[in-house]
Amino acid sequence: MAARTLMVQGTGSSVGKSILVAALLRILRGYGLSVAPFKAQNMALNSFVTPDGCEISRAQAVQAEAAEIAPSVEMNPVLLKPEAERRAQVIVMGKPIGRLSAAQYQAYKPRLREVVASSLERLVQRYDLVVIEGAGSPAEINLKQSDIVNMYVAKLADAPVILVGDIDRGGVFAHLVGTMELLEQDERARVAALLINKFRGDRALLEPGLKFIARRLDRPVLGVVPYIENLRIADEDSVALEERRPAPASAAAELDVAVIRLPRLSNYDDLLALERIAAVRVRFVEAPEALAGADLAIVPGSKSTIADLEWMRRTGIARALVARASQALPVLGICGGCQMLGEAIEDPTGAESDRKYAEGLGLLALRTRFGPHKRTAQVTARAAGRCFLTEGLSSQEILRAYEIHMGMVERSGAQLAPFEVLTRNGRADSDLDGALAANGAVVGTMLHGIFDNDAVRGAALGFLRARKGLPDLSAPQLSCALSKQREYDRLAAVVREHIDCALLKRLAGL
């Protein structure tokens, strides 16, 4: 292969591989290289649409952004989106091929090796260096025979491997030693360095352990990366929310946004743009009483819309949302959340669920019908109906967002909509998006990333602040794009400070 390659594998899931790859890409980009991410197979509910309308994991889109390049489907050729019935939607080269059980997918995987190899080959032809991310652990003995994402890819790319362990969960030295012990001899030979992630405390107290592990495994320790508090970068999946500490109430956080943490929550990164605003506190909640006092309640996206709708009913959250709406308190549904706020959800062919029908919350005059086709599109849009997302927006303001959904929404009669879609994947279109209640308090949109638009973010926060008698925020206070780049730079700076950069350069072939 033409380009140099470097791979990051972990002792298990959620050790921080995705974020570390983003950091390494940012660091190596600073050395003047053109760099790109690659992950052969990803299991995640956070996804993104590339400029040509293909669906990939959000993690690889974030890594591409950190590398300052456009995301492409080759960066994540296989994406698995888990569903409620112990199955997953399998997406190959950006398009769904079906819903498979674990056993069915294991039988299908050998066919994907050519897809993985050709995708990686195209990347290494285009970039100076490809940083590859593994999945879970390379020592999963029951999965090694059909591996398409860990040591199989390391061998395919002839890549040196950095093995990462998470010290925050405890047992990191046992995890590193155990992983190496379970690898085959040729696989162990590919592990070029060790890295310990998410360390809290005094590194000096860790030195005896570092010396032991380097001696025991005969591998250098690339570094000890500290736990980075309040890092607002989209991670691989909503499991990252488990490690995130709730933002504390502060004088600066004048607005309170409560986001329903659905069991199958997807694309929680839709809210990162709000989280980056100091004057906004974003909380992920799982109980109806947690909605009390919130300035805005948001029902986010879901991979299993009917199952999550039933969960909201069981927990009492559905009743709390209906009560909010009756008091004209702002409620927003995004994608699956928009569908739940409607009158009904139909899935006659079992495209997403074994349930064929479910009543919605009845807060919006729309119905959703699932079918075999999935819409994945980058879109441009403009404000249509007047609501708290569009208050004061000019119809000339062009907004950018993306769509990922199976269910198609139909409004009842002349129901108003918040946005009008103008283009999909660069082609002219004309289509109303979502729906809104007559008083503008309940809004549903099928558009992801809508808060990444300065105009929408400013309109929504301006509306909510006016309701509380608060003055408008200034443009710098509302800025999101600059803070996003600062987060990538902050991440790279922390990692750079705590690793051996000379060793990193050697591993990267510099």
C-alpha cells in the first residue's frame, strides 16, 4: 500500500480509541501530513451523512473533521446500528443491506473482507498517512475467525499497533497483559507501543506500574493521557454519556435544556452545539420529574422509535411531555423524536420493529410510515413556519443539515412545518420538513445538525431567553464553530503533552 499506516486498538470497548484517533490525526496533521481515519466496522447509533449521501459512523466523521478533510464512505465501509430485538441494521458502503441477527451477520462477514480491503486501499492512495481504529478488543477469541476490524486490518495495512488501556475503570495492567497473552505470536509482534488513557491523579505514583508493564511486555509506553473533563466532541455512541458528568448549575448557565435519554438514543451529538454555549445547561434525563423547570425539552433521535416510545410511556415521561405541551412550554422532537410526537407510527413490513403500529403522543398532526427505503441526505433548507426555532429568521437564510431515517412523515392537511428543504445531496428539491403545533410551542423536525446553524441556534436561544426576560446573547457568546475547533485543538494539546511525540513520529514512519 502506498501510504503509511498506524493503528489504534484497545483492551476493550469504550477505552477511548475514537477520541484518541481524532487527537492523533490532529497532531499528525500539524506535522504537515495529509491524514485520514479508517475503521472497517463500527457498531454505533451516532451516524452521519457524507456529502454524497452515504451513511457512516459519526466517530469517523468527527475524526475527518479533526484531520481537516471531508468525510467519505471509505472511512467506515461497514456500520452496524443495533436495534431492540437483538438485531442490527447492517450498512455497507453507506447503504443498508438488511436487518441481521448476530448469527446471521457472523455468517455474512467473510463477504465484507473485499469491501474493507478496497476501501482502505483507496484511502492509502489518497493520503500520506491513514490512522486506523480497531473495535472492542483484538483478543475476543470467539470473534477472531471472522475478524474484519482488528488484527485482520493491521495485517492488511501492515500497520504498527498502539494498544490502549483505560485506567479509569481499573485493572489496566491486567487488561494490557491479558490482551497480549491472548494474541497470536505474529499479532503480538504488531503491537509497537502501549498507551494508558483516562488517568486521574499524580503520574509519579504510576511510574512503578509503567516500568513493570514496559518490562513485562517488552514494549515502550507511548504515554499516559489524563481524563479530559467536559470534552465536547462527539464520541462513537451514547455509551459515552455514561462517563460524562452532568454539567453543574452555574450562574453562567441561564437556560436549562432537558434531553430525554432514550434507551436507543441516536445522534446525541445534535445537542453538542448547545452544550458548547456557556449560557446553556444541557441535561440528559430519564425520569419525568427531571423535566420540571426546563426551558426546553427535547426528544432526540432513536434507532428503535416504537420501542423508545413505549419506554417513555412506561416511565411517565410521555405524560410529562403532554403536560408541557398543554402549558405551551417548548418541546422539540428531532427525527425519531419528531415521529414520536405525531399521531401514529406504522411499520407494516417490519423495517425497524416487529410492532406494526403504535399510537404517538398526538402533539403534532403527522403520521409516520416505515418502509424498505432509507433516506440519507445532506440538505439545505430555509425557515418556513413560525416557531421558536425560526423566530426572526429570514427566508433568505440558507441552513445546512442532514437526514438519516427510514420512516417517512406525512402531515395532516395544511399542517405547518418549521423548515422547507431546498436541496438534497446537491440536487434541487422542494419539501416541507417536520411539523409544528399552531402555537409554535411543539416542534418536530427530521433534520439532524440543525443547531449547528448559527441562525437557528440564535433564534432558539433568543426565544427562550426572551421568555425569561433575559437579554440576547452576543455573537461571540453564541459562536459554535470556533469553540468546536478549540475543542479539537484542546484535545490534541493535552494528548501531545502526555505522549512521547518522538516515538509517535517513528511509529508513523516519519
